[in-house]
Amino acid sequence: MGLEGFTIRAVARFASVPTMSLYTHFTSKEELLDLMHAEVVLRLYADSECSSWQVGVLALCDRIRSTLIAHPHWVPLLSRPAMPLAIPLRERLLGLMVADGMAPGAAFVALSTAALTALGLVLVELELTRTDGPSSVRQRFARLRDWASGPACAAYPMSRQALTAVEGFDLNRNFALAMDTLVKGLELTRGARA
């Protein structure tokens, strides 16, 4: 139903309870949305207790992707204003990053950049895989491969060679490469000041 259609009455109907009984647990729709937001964030930032910040950041980004791909309707919930949350994983990863030579500010910027990059890639993926229609990412790739095998691509031999070498468009591969490249780049910021 989305956030626009979300009401206490709809929740009560879904839960098969009287509407007024929910007000004994929540004072308003906003309070319920805040609690839902906190629950989603804590799921995204669940700690897998990785021994290095690099593995921890990759695990966080993978969890952001897998969770939001499985529950795309949670994205609007994450974009609403909410109170800051104490997140143990953030604290632990920042500690590992600082212990590895990053300045605290640089570590925070690096961690937030990784999470925002993962979220951005998920939003693109959700938008471009919404349907199997002509705008889907797989259809775009198929048209590009058709172009590469035709006469119009004759003047672009590297494009032809590259597209012929790629079996198919794999968003998992693209996401893994983006995150791995990001983490390797963040490793270079050790000693950076923020």
C-alpha cells in the first residue's frame, strides 16, 4: 500500500484487531513508522562480526542489497525523516577502520559512502528490473549486444569485442565489482584526515 496508504486502521484490519486497540501500543501513525524505520535499519545493520572492516563493509552492502531487493517497499520507509539510532555495527566498523589507520571523520565518510553507494545501486536495480519490458536492464543489454553484432558497430571494434566477451548482464557481478572496487579505494584513504 506504500506510505501514502499506510494508516493505523489498515494495520488493524490486516492484524484483525480493533483499531483502537493499536492506540494502546502506538500513540500515532508517526510513532509506528518510526518504530518500523528503526527495525528496518537494525536489520540492514545487523552485525555479522567480521574480523576486518573491509569484510564487514562488504557484508553490510550485501545485506543492504539483499534485504531491499527482497523488500523493495521498505525503501520509502528509509527515506523518511527519523531520529538517529545507536547502531552497534557502525561503532564496531568505525573502530576497526580507525585502528587500521583512518582518521575518525574519514572512517565515517567512508562507511556512509559505502552504505549510500549500495543503496543507490539497489535503487537503480529496482527501477531497471521493475518489468521485463523494453526499459529493463536485460532488454537494454540484449539490444546493445544485437547492435554490437551488426554492421552499425563495425566502426567500434572494441565495443564489439567487449560485448561479445560478456555472456550476459549480471547485476550480481556488477554489484560485487562496485563494492569490491569501493572497499579497495577506501583502503587507500588510510591516514586521510577528515
